[in-house]
Amino acid sequence: MSALLAMTLLDSSHGGSVIIDWIEVQSASESVPLSMSVRSWFSVYGRPLLHC
């Protein structure tokens, strides 16, 4: 659910396709939870988008 929400939110922004690809790669990696990966990404790159 979180991943889907992130995809939808970022898809509306510029470079959404790149973000979706990144999420797909993280999802394939079972070593790190998807939610944690998305959270880490948001903490670094997501702040400007969320403030927009």
C-alpha cells in the first residue's frame, strides 16, 4: 500500500518513471523491506515533493 501511494504521488511529479523503477528494484531486493527503502528515499529526496 505504501509503495503504491508513493508511486502515485511521485508519478505526478517530474521523473516519476525513474522513481517507480527505483521502487521496483528495491522491491525485488528482499534484504531490505520496501517500506523502509521508500522511507529512506523520502527522507533524502521526498521532502521537497511533499512540501510542494
